[in-house]
Amino acid sequence: MPLDSELRPSEAAGGLDKRKRLLFFLIYLVLVALFVELGLQFFYFATTGAPLWRRVAQNIYVQDDLLGWKVEPDLDFMHRTTEFSVRYRTNEQGFRSPGTGGEFKPDKDPSTYRILLMGPSFAFGWAANFPDCFAARLQAFLQAGGFADGKRIEIVNAGVPSMPPANFLHWYDKRGRTFKPDLVIQMLYGSMAETSRVNYAYRVDRNGYLVSKDAPWSMRVKAGLKNLAAVYYTFTLYQRIAARFQERSRPRDLAGAGRVMRTGLRFGVDSPAVRDALDLYDGFKRTVESSGARLLFVYFPLGYCVHPEDVVRWRHLGDVDPEGQNAFDRVFCEYLNSEMNIPCLNATPDLIRAAGQGRRLYYFIDVHWTPLGNRVVARAVADYLLSRP
């Protein structure tokens, strides 16, 4: 007789069949998941004309010795997503322009009033065709309003996506001043608590993509998962549904807007973060004025401070508090104007008023301005400048 521990052939075969069925089931799940993923990837490409992995990461950069990185010179690039399809062109210097080629000369005609625009992707005109971007709108508004005694308005758009203000200050001191601008506009967004330290956190890889130098493995994995169509569409659906059931959150530093932002602060000159930012703005004032130009800071918030329903879009990147953030930045900008004699325009009220009419000023997924958002901020800046010739 066989021992109890011995298996009969039929029992052994039954165990093998179970393992086979489990293996086949796992293979089936993998094939279904692969089929769904390929289908969704094809759907994204069919509806946008571009692969999903190019939704955010764009190979449009080159290294720069002062800024760290900049947009490629003579660029002609189509950027397509489910929310927009736009074209980016730059001149020989890498500045956003209506076409490729050409450059801005240091010496300008006396009949020209030159504005040097510096700032991150919003200044560059991300998600906007050239006629719809902030710089083009501002130029048209100022020209029509007879700004600078009717001189020809020329805007040098030196905006670079993800570029911190401190890097621009360093660049302006060494190179930007050679363009001899009459006015320098530095755009600020998300939080007025900027750092005064130059930050070369990104590098340009051999394919022209901007990559983090020291991103933790968890961030790299997260970035990779975002390129899966199943993840993209599931998360988009979740955000749309969750927007109806959002809750208030306690603020802290916020990531996902080109850099980590210091949020959840209360304004006070004794705060290290505030003091650091004030040093930055004072450095801008001294450097720009020493070059013979005027300075204007233009601040605007992230989309969730204008469209409250967008809070859910940001919650996974850091807790958010629209009312608290707006209050902090309002007081900060007022302090620059009244206590430091540094011109600062807070465009938040203009954006909130326009959003009250029920139209989108920021894209929900991409988070940059729509054409209307560009127009609203350009109009606010133009009105400010026209009232202070």
C-alpha cells in the first residue's frame, strides 16, 4: 500500500492542471492588458497626432552656460495633446518668434521700445500658437494703446520652460543686459516665495529632453507610469469625478509645476523663505536698474487658485489651499510695491474675474493658459503699463 504522503497519479495530474490553469490565466490577463494598452495608445495617437509619451516631455532643449538649459535655436516643433495642437518656433538665439531665423541685435532703432520678457513656460508661450501667446498679445495691446509715445513695441521673448527666476537674474547680469531693453518683465507663478539660489537641477540629454539630475527612483518610476495610456485615461477620469467631491487640504510644498514650490506660508519678513525671496527681488531691482531699464514683476497663480474645481488635479502632488495661497501672494506683491519700491503686478484678480464668466483660462490636464488665459494676463499687464507710461 502507498504511504499517505505519496500522491496518486491522478492527484499529481490535478495539481499540475491547476498550475497550468493559473499560468494560462495570468498570460491571458497580460495579453488583455497589453491589448487594452495598445488600443488606448492608438486612440491617443489617432485623436492628437502624437504619441502619449510626448504629451509633456518635449525634445526641444540645448545646454546653456548661464541658464543651464534653453530652447533650441531655429526650432520648428509641433506640440499635440488631447487639449491643444500648437506650433513652437524660435529664432537663431532660441527666443520664441513667429518664424525661424533672424535675431535681436543689441543696438535697436531709437524709434523702438524694447521689452525683455523672462519667465518659465507661461512666458515662453507653452500650449499656445504664437499669435495667442502672452508676448504677442501684450505687444499688440501696447501698440494699439500708444505706449511709449507711440514707439514701435518690440518684445524679446527669452522665456524658457521650467527656468527659475534666479537663473534668469544670473543670465541677465551676464548677457541679457546686452540687449539694452527699456523694460524687463519677469514672470512669477505659483508662489512668490522664490529662492535666490541659481538652480541647475536639470540637464539636457543627447536627444534634447530636459531630465532631472538627481530625481529619486520613485519619481522616475512615476514618470514612466504616466506614459501608460491606461494610467493616463484612468487618472483623467478619476480627476474629473473627484473634482465633484473634493475636500479642503492642509498646504505644504507643491511639486509638479516645473519645480517644487514653497506653499502654505504666512507672509513675514522674519520668515527665512520670505527673506530669501526678498533678497532675490532686491537683486533683480539693483541689476536691472543698473542697466538703465525699468523692472516689472508679473505674478499669477496656478490653475487651482482660479478654477477651484482643479484642486483635485494637484492634490496628489501636494496639499493645496487656494485661499491661503492667494492671500500670501497678494500681501507679498503689495509689500514689494509699498516697502521696496519694486513694481509688482498681481494678475490673480483679473484671472478670477474672467473665470467667473464660466470659461477656462487654464487647461485642466496640461495646466498652462488657454488662449483666453494668455489674453487676460496680457490685457492686465498692458492696462498697468498704459496707466504708468
